[in-house]
Amino acid sequence: MFLDHPTITATNSFTEPDRIERLTRVYGYAAAMADQAGNAHFIEKVAQIHDHKGTLIVFWYDAPSEEEKHFFVQAWASKVGDGSTNVEHEI
């Protein structure tokens, strides 16, 4: 069991707590896609995810592959996410 999950933050999270819940679902969705793809080290690379006014910002410990970036784009674009492809990646 992996216990060092990323920090999850959001702009206006105190007045809009549903943003944190949405990010938790998006993280789970992306982690499940990585697991299905056989990418066992995916969750070790993610440092933080942040919702900044509808843009998902993913902070990485190590440079992500294009496939790993796509996991978050797909999750954010889904019905559990924001429904958009507004995703940025920071190392």
C-alpha cells in the first residue's frame, strides 16, 4: 500500500469544498488508468495536484511521460473532473 499520496489543494477550497472532493476523484481516476497501463511508478512521481479556477495543475517530482500527462487530461475531462482539458504540468 502506498501512503505518500500527493497534496491536494484548490483555489477557494474553504468556500467551495467540493473542489477538493473533485480532485480526489480525478487523482483516483488517473491512478487507476496508470495501474491498468502497468505503470507502477506513476503515483510516486506526482507531488501535488491543484485546481486553480478550473485549470488542473499537476506538480511532479520527476518528469512525466506523455502517457502520464494524458492520464490527468483524460481524468480532468471526464464527468468526475471539470469536463475540460485545461491541464498544466510543472516539474
